[in-house]
Amino acid sequence: MYNKFFISFLKVSLNDINQRLDNFLFKKIKYLPRCKIYSLIRKGNIRVNNKRKSYKYKLNLNDILRIPLYNFNIKNKLLYLNKNIKNKFINRIIYEDNYLILVNKPSGISVHDGNKVKLNLIDIYREIKLNKYLNLIHRLDKYSSGLLLISKNRDILINLNNQFKNLNIIKKYYILVCGNWPKNIYKIDKFIFKHKKKAYIINKFTKDYKNIKLKKSLTYFKIIKYINNFTLLKAYPITGRFHQIRLHTSYLGYPILFDNLYGNKNINNKFYINKLSRLFLHCTYISFFHYFLNKKLFFNIKLDNDLYCILNFIKNNNIIK
């Protein structure tokens, strides 16, 4: 039960303009689950300039938000991050300047808050850096790992978001797929649509899809090597659609190892017995133009140790017979 405590008013600053109302509130009201925030907006308990607004409303400078605060007994989980956890995430910082942070995200942690998320990456770095403004510039799936950009101010956030929209940022992933990837397939160019927590590929347009928002998706692939009926690939996503690489490989019949949504459960189960169980999808390279330093930056990292363990296990054990 939530007990109403008192009303608070927030004024929109320059750092917050053009944000969606729901995204703004997720950052400001950490103690309420997202479903409760959506409920407050829908019922008109949260108002902008004393008016009801949709959760998609884009904030303007000096907008006044009326927010009911609640009093209940949940302690701030981030206050209890121990030194070992903090050091673990500090050590995963690849690059940092006055504008952004580049981290090597570990597998198994969500990048942002959610209804069932106990701890998330962005809040951990806000706690470590004592900077509440830190924001994700892009995202990685919970069980993916690798290079992830975090902004320190609104200007760099907008600039790099525009670079992503204009397809000017290059990212490369290492992936391990089940089966021997055909040598003649080097790209997948399909339309994707997202429904709830899963994405789907459309092969043929029909009247059944006229009300579905389809998005073009393009990924290039390069074979690195074959290992006992698995293939280590480099994936170059040109677009950045929801679950794009995972969906593309699965669509061709070569799912990524340990993909619980689009993967091969029978093959995955053979690895679980040997206590190996993480998605083999790792962002190993990123390049972008740093507007404020006036130069292009390139970053390249190795695979995580647990991914090397999977490769060594496959090399020494023929799982698919």
C-alpha cells in the first residue's frame, strides 16, 4: 500500500527539456515502480502546468510538474553498495572525460530501472560518480555485454543521439552462433516490428500489417572461425533495432548461443549442465565523433573472460553431434 504524504512541485530546467514526461519521472521518482508512475499520469495525479498530460508529452523549459509523494518503508538500495561492487564497476570504465563515460557493461545487469529490476547500471554509476544527471546514450540488452556510452550532460547526449539517428556511429559485436554459418551470407536486410518483449521479421507486406510500425534493419556479418559446429562471427549493425542481431541470426536458423528468446533450447541445455549460461553477444568496438573535443574516437576491447571459457569448452567438447 502507498500512503499519500504530500505534494511536490518540480520546475523543468535546460537539462531536462524535450524529454518525455515518463522518462523524466523515472529518473526523479526512484522509490516508485514504473507501473505506479504510469498510473499516476493516467489518473491525472501528476500534472504539468496544472493540466493532465500524456506520458509521451515532451517537457518545455520552466514547465511546473505537480507530483504526489508517498511515504513507505523501502530503503534506498544504492546506499548499501559495498566497496567490492563499486570497485568492480569502476574497473569497467574504459574512457572518461568531462562529457561522457564509456564502460564495458557486464552481462546479467539491466542498463536502466524496471519493475523487476533490483539494481541497474545507470543508477550504479550515478551513485559512484555522485552525478544524478548521468544518462544512457544508447542501450544493451540485459544479458549482452560490452561497450556502452553514458552522457554527463545534455549537450553530449543530444549530439551523440543525433549521430546514432544519422547512422554515423559504428559498433561491432562478437557473437557465437549455433551451426556452420554459410559463407555466402554476409548481410541481413529485413523489416522488424516489436510486439511486447519480442521482435519479429516481416517477409511480405500484406493488409494484415498495415497498422504495424515496421522498421528497416540491416546487419553485416563476417566469419571469424568455425569451432565444432559453432561459428564465431563479427556483426556490424548499421541500424539499431530492438534485438536486431539476435533476431537476424535466429531468422536464418543460426541463433546466438544462450539466447533464451530466439535460441535453440536443446543446445543451450547441454551447456547449462556444465554451468555455462551467458549470452554470447559482446560489443567489442565503437567509434564516434566527439564534438566537444573535435576529433573522432575509436575504442576496441577484448572478449570477457567468461566468453573465452565458452570458446575453450566448445573447442574441447563436440556438443552438436
